[in-house]
Amino acid sequence: MNTTNSDQAKLAAEAPSWTYHENALEKIFVFQTFSEAFGFITRVALLSERMDHHPEWSNIYNEVHIRLSTHTEGDITDKDIVLAHRIDAMVEEV
Amino acid sequence: MNTTNSDQAKLAAEAPSWTYHENALEKIFVFQTFSEAFGFITRVALLSERMDHHPEWSNIYNEVHIRLSTHTEGDITDKDIVLAHRIDAMVEEV
Amino acid sequence: MNTTNSDQAKLAAEAPSWTYHENALEKIFVFQTFSEAFGFITRVALLSERMDHHPEWSNIYNEVHIRLSTHTEGDITDKDIVLAHRIDAMVEEV
Amino acid sequence: MNTTNSDQAKLAAEAPSWTYHENALEKIFVFQTFSEAFGFITRVALLSERMDHHPEWSNIYNEVHIRLSTHTEGDITDKDIVLAHRIDAMVEEV
């Protein structure tokens, strides 16, 4: 029995709008324009620099794909849940 | 009679949410946080680089003060009205 | 004989520091810090918004992977070569 | 005798490339282009969000004017010296 994995599944359940996939939380954000997408990217950059916890992410025009995990652990941790919630809050406030 | 000045006052009237002051359009934008203000700043930077028409602007924490004028003319032109409208649209869409 | 492909290979040869792979120009830029990488990302965003030609790109901490192609053509065009050269110039000037 | 002021003058001397003026450290940074200036602005934004210590600053095209002080103290503190040194290091590394 792998208690670690069930711990991480429990953790992932705390960010239900994200998908837990290959040891990371993933989510795609779609905007109207590149400008809107890049405004979001900049705010996530400020947040991740403040938390000293950075995403793996990609962008094509108006789409931003974010992948959160804790490299030193090889899987998600509390830090990823906090970052996921703060990113969600950023988009909801808009 | 200075027709030029009355022309510019007429022009300024097309951006009524801005103040026409010392040959420029001015407006202060106030946000909740530095992050929100800087997301806006980045989007205005993208827009002004695209239009090749850049603002004079300042920022203190959550406040952004923008001043628009056309340097080669020493006063406002159609370009400033277009930029003013696009900046307003950016904030309204939020 | 596929003249189109040989045309594109010829085009790709004009940006020799990039790799022509799956109908796109690809290059990885490595910086010292996330801050340095994100300063570069922001400048490429300004440039691509100005050219109205946007990259597919991803970032992990200090690494930026850029992929350039022209979506309407399904392959690279002159626009991608110009963007590739301008991105290279941006890093060289540093 | 105003020991506070002499303390702050001593503090200001630790950032000799900045001017101590009206209870703040001031410096003007001049770049080649708006793009280069805005890449710098973005990096200073990341740094100030990380330190939770934000500048008063303005930008006109390729020029960035930065003013550092600690609002709660109404004058400069160690935090401003640290931020000044890190901003200088950012430009020197270029």
C-alpha cells in the first residue's frame, strides 16, 4: 500500500478545479486576447517570486497552461495547493 | 483667437473620463494590490508598444498615474484619444 | 519533389542558431535566475505584440523554450525569421 | 542636534550611486529602448514584490526614475539600501 500516493490524492482534492496528473496539479486558463493572458502571466510571476515557488508553464496566444509541483519532493505539497488557490483567486477577482 | 487650443479641448472632450491638463490627458487608476496594478501596467505597456505611442506614467504601490500626449506635437492628438479609450476598455472588461 | 519543404529549409537556414523541428523554429534560452528569465519573457511579449506574431513558449524557473511558426501557413515564414533574429539580438545586447 | 538625520545620511552613504533627496534615495536609469526599460521595470517589480517593499517610480519611454523610502518611517531604512543595491546589481549584470 502506498500511503504517500493516497496522501497526495487527498492533497490534490483540496484544489478541485485543478487536475492531478503525473505528480503535478494542472490547469488551463483561457483568455480573450494575448494581452489579457500576459497580464495574468505577469501576476502569477509576481506571486511565484514572492512565494519562491515557480510553476512549469506554457503559453500560446490566449491560453496559459500551468503545472504545479514541488521539485525537491517530486510531487505536490502544501505549497502547490496554496499557489493553486491564489492563482484561482486572481482569476475570480477579475 | 487660438483655434488650436479649442481643437484640443474638443479632442479632450472625446475622452471625458480623463482630465485635460497642461497639454496632456491625465487619469489615476487605483487597484486593490501592487500585483493588480502591475498586471494593468504590463497590459498598457503591450498596448503602447503595439501602437508605438508610450505614456508618461508613475506608480506607487496600488496606484497608477497615466499622462498621455504626443511629444512631436507638444499636445494631445487623435493617437492619445485612441490610447485613452483602449486603456479604459481594459479596465472596464475586468 | 516537395519544393515547399526545401523552401522552408532554406528559410530556416537564415536563423542558424535555431533548430528547425516539426515545422517550427525552436530554441532554448537559459538564464541565471527566474527574474532574468522573466525580464526576457516580458521583452519577447512586447516584441511579439508589436509584430502581431506570437510564440508558443514554456518556462521552468530559469529556462525559456520558444517555438516559432506561422499558424495560418502550418509552417515557418519570413515573419518567424524576423522574430527569431530580433529575439537573438535582444539576448546578444545583454 | 538631529541624530536621526545624521543616521539617515550615514545610511544613504551606503548607496553612493543614489541621491539622498527629500527623505528618499533617488536614481534615474536610462536604456536604449522602451522594451529594455520595461524589462528592467518588470524585474524590479518582481524584486519589490519578493521583498514586500515597493518603489515610487515613473517611466517615460526609455527612462525610469526610481524613488526608495520606507513609508511607515517617513524616511529611508536598511530595507531601502538593500533594494538599492539589488537594483544596481541587476543593471550591472547586464
